[in-house]
Amino acid sequence: MGEPNPPMARILMVAPEDDLLRALRASPLLEGREIETASGSLDALRRVSRRGYDVLLSAPTTSLEEDLALIELLRSARPGIRLVLLAPRTTPEEVIAALRSRAFAIFSAPFDAPAIADMVARALAGEPREGIEVVSARPDWITVRVNCRLVDAERLVNFLTELRSDVPDAPRDQLMFAFREVLLNAMEHGGGFDPDQVVEVSAIRTRRTLVFYVRDPGQGFDVADVPHAALANPAHDPLGHAAARAAAGLRPGGFGLLIARQVVDEMIHSERANEVLLIKHLS
């Protein structure tokens, strides 16, 4: 006899907006997933206590304060459930509270249905253990340790993007692109994507700048001795690293850190390049 089919993953949305519900049900990322709805928080608690759900999306019209109060009740009924929080708006204090409460992700209006579908799919596929540890947190300075897993990199990018929802989109998105590239580089080359290794990250907001500090667990390297990265290319040969990547059997690419350097105002690394500082000036 063959192995029994695994139970279908179930998603519960609380008081969803019609357009968002339709978009998630139509998303190829969630094909074959069962998406049910609850009329409100009490109905969600009742449903979760009676039936197994893998992911719950909170009501997009309720405050994060109300959603965070609901989290522990939901986990008492269903310990393994993943919480994706939707809110009309967020403050840095609320984002920090959501991170401390081990929410899986957080989104504020206007909602990006493809981004939410992507994060829900990651929640369904992710390991049960938590991958982000808050070391210290204030609205203007937060330090975390994040496991070297792609899913936790994407989650941290999500939280830090929401943390700075008070910053205009252009400088924030440029910095987040650079940060994601540096974070993935730290996880891949410093931590070997080993989930038992951690990268330390600090995100700092001053009156005039956004600053990210990333330290990976590796021993570092000589930046001049990485011929497979675009950063090592001489000015007269911007594609010189491509041959080195092909010879080493690496996938095409290597431009991430080079582009990251171009979209921030300052990118500084330590002598062994296992610590990186990203600085974006605000107008």
C-alpha cells in the first residue's frame, strides 16, 4: 500500500476584503490550498478550536493591538498555527510587538496580494521552529539574530519594511533591496545556509538616515579574492566575473552586491567583509 495522502493545507482569513480573498484564491502559489473565512475574531477562535488550520490571516480592518491579543488565544487552541497579520496601518512599536509575538509576517494597507500570497505559501512550507530572535528593540534601533534560511530572510525583510512604513517608498525600497542582497550574501557565503547558523542584524533610524548593520557567522574573506562576484571586476571589464562563475559551476549572477552598493549612499564593510554597514540618507 502507498503512503496516505497528506491532509490539504488550510488557510483561514478573518473578515477578508472581497478583492483580496479573490486574489488569494486565484493565486497560483496557493493552488490546491483550501481558504476559508471567519466573520470575526470570535468566529476565528471557534473555528480554530474545532478544526486544524495551518495559516491564519487576521482581519485587515482591525488594529494590530487587537490582533496581537488574539495571537495567544489562537496558539492555545492550535500551537502550530502561523499568523500573517494584516492591518490598516502600523507603527514601529506595533511591528516590534508583532515580531516579539512570533507572528510570521505583517502587511499594512494598501495590500499587495501577490506579496501576501508569496508569504502565505512560505508559511505553509516553512519549518515549525522560529527563525528570528529579538535581541533588543526600540522604534529607532532594533537588533535581531536570524537563522540562515531563505524563508527567515524574506520574513525579516517584510518586518523591517513595515517597521519603516513612515519613510517614503523610494528611499525605503532602495535600502530594503540592498539589505536583502547583503543579508542573503551573509547567509549563503558566511553561514552556508545552515539553519543552525545565525546572522546578526541591526536596523537604526536617525533623523536624517536609515542604517543597517549585518554581521555573518563566517570567518570573512579578502574582497579582492572573489573573482566570481561583480564587485571584483575592474572598471574596464564589468562582466569579468561571469567567466569565473561559469568555471566554478556557479549560477549566472553575482551582481547583487554591486547593485546594492549603487542604490545606497554608503556601503562599508569590515576588513574581512563579514560585517557590512548600509547607509541611506533621507531628504
